[in-house]
Amino acid sequence: MAKRMMSKELVSAIVTAILLAGFPGQAFAQKKQAGGQRETVAKPLSEKEQRKKEAKLRKELETPYRKWLSDDVVYIITDEERKSFKNMQTDEEREQFIEQFWMRRDPTPDTQENEYKEEHYRRIAYANERFASGIPGWKTDRGMIYITFGPA
């Protein structure tokens, strides 16, 4: 019985010492909370990679009109409209063109909403949701057919 008491006291003393000293992992957690920042795991980009990344970003941000032409209306714009749009010089002209583009397709011009435009973007969203397979759904053949012709 005395041995049991001795071992209970020993266990209690060890637990108390651990709690007072802290767990080995606790020191790391405290250091992290105290502002110890982690070092970056990823390698920094070389100058060539950085320039390439910046050029890609510039090209993407260069004009939202490129995205509109190559992504949003790629299946419904006519060749003549595309050629006309590419020949425009200012963003103001492009804005007016886009506005006219949707107005020409509006089935009920007297209303505030453009039902055709809303349906077109709804179809793109549906195609992206349902037909994506490693690439966006609007880029797939099924997506193109759905966007162009609507539901079966």
C-alpha cells in the first residue's frame, strides 16, 4: 500500500512538473504566438519568372474588353461585329459598341431589363456549373451548344 502511495505521489509530482515547465510543443506554440514568423517555404521567383508573371498580369488587366470578346460573347457575336469591335480605338467606343450589341438583341427594348443578356449570362453560369471537366464549362462542346441554343 505504501508503494502505491509513493507511485501516486511520484506521478502527481511528474504531472505537476510538466504543467509548470510546459510541454515541449508548447514552447513552439508560444514562440509562434509571440510573433515568430515562419520562413517562406516557396522559392522566390527569378527575375525572368517575375517579369513573365508581371507581363501576364498586365495583359490580363490591359482591357476587360478582350475578355468580353473572347469569353463572354465568343459564341454569339458575328464575324462582322467582331471585326468592327477590333478596329475600335478608344474604350468609349467599345463601351458604346457593347451597349448597342446588347440592345440589338433585346427582345423587349421597352423594359429596363435585357432578357437576352440575362439569359445569356445565366447559360454561361449553368454551363460552368454543369459541364466543367478540367476546363471551364463554357469552353466545352456541351457548354458551347447549351449557350448558343439553350436547353434541349
